[in-house]
Amino acid sequence: MEVLKKDFMPLDLDSARKGTGYSESIAIQARQSSEETSWLIKLADENSSIRGVVGWLDLCAPDIEDQISVYAEKSTLKGLRHVLQDEPDEGFMLKPEFLNGISCLESSRLLYELLIFPSQLENAIKLAGLFPSQIFVLDHCAKPGIRFGEINEWAEEITRLASFPNVSCKVSGLVTEADWLNWQEEDFYPYLDVVWNAFGEDRIMIGSDWPVCLLAATYRDVVGIADRYFNNIGQDILQKVTITNATRIYQL
């Protein structure tokens, strides 16, 4: 993990993506901290390349409706996320307090990002069904077990989750679910096929998961895998998953 033990700032990202064709991004929370959310919003206000922020607020807090109303006034804040994958209780997202927080999001313009493991997909399906008007974005394709070749159960549940039209999916974070030192581009194709067939051309977006991706690949490696896969389907599809869909879903 040594590669991650440093500060990563907007100029570092500008350098990492030079020559890739990508020049703008959404900044996503890493800490369960409203202070970090405010800091990311400040960075976005100071750096035009950061088009939006997905931050964190305690959705279980009794005053969450008031918190959301204050932060929703920030035009750069596009959504919220909780690190659900680290919760020891896989049913955390179905707790009454958490559901209340999601219900408060429905009346705002903020989307909600799902950072989960495959074992939590069943509950994510229930959550999406409870809030058909809430926009959800699935991060990292729910982190399938690529290094172990695990696909069947994950594919079935991804398809069920995608049946809800209010759920979109970010193609990101796959290299760190593969063998960090020995992955090949072809390792990801079966998983990308599942996501493509499930979500289709209007509900898929490319993400980098930078700087976490550096554990297994460069920024260029990560976006290159997705670029080539979707370009092989069609240049119009590549345009959608790189620009059009994110612009619409994040309300840029």
C-alpha cells in the first residue's frame, strides 16, 4: 500500500491523465467526514477541472434533512456516498435511520453512490426498489471477484439491480479486483460484457478510481481498458459512456 501513502491533489491528477483525452472529473469522498466534503467542494470551486463532488454526510443523523438542505445549495455537490463495503453489518443500508436519510435525498437534486461488495448486492436491489425516484450509481461494478474468476452469482444480481431504471453503473475499480501484478486486459471482458448487457448504453459511465487504481495500474491503463472495450462496440457508445451519460446523471 506504500504507493498510496502520500497526498494526491488536482495537479497530480492533471499529470496522470495527460495525453489520455480526459481532462475533467468528479471527485469522490474517501473519508466519512463532512469536513472532507467541504474541502472537496472548496477544491472544486478552485479547480475548473473538477466538475462535481460526491461527498459524505451521516445519513443516519437525526438532523440529516437539515444537513442535506444546507449542502444541496452548493452547486458543485452532486451526490453522497457512504463506504458501505466497510460496514460489518451488510444490512446497514436497510436500517431505518439510513432509509430515512435516503428518503431525504429524494427531495433534493443529489444522487447516491453505492460502494459495495457482491455480497451486498441483494440489499442494494431492495434499496433501489424502495426508492424508485432516487438516482443511484453503482461504484466499481460492485467489485466482482475477478482474480478468482467469480462471475455467475455476481452477474445474476447485477442484472437484477440493473432492472431498476434509477440505477446506473460506473466501470471503474476493476484492476484492483484482479491480480494486481499479473492481470491482462482480457480478464475484464466477461465482466464488462455483463455490465454492458445489463445497463446498456445510457446508464454506464467510465471512472478511474484514481489514485487507488495505482495499486495495480496507471490512470492511462484503467481508462484505456474501458475506452477500447466500448469503442469496439461503437464510437457513439464511447461518447456516451465517457461524456454524455455522466453529464446527464451528475447534472453537470
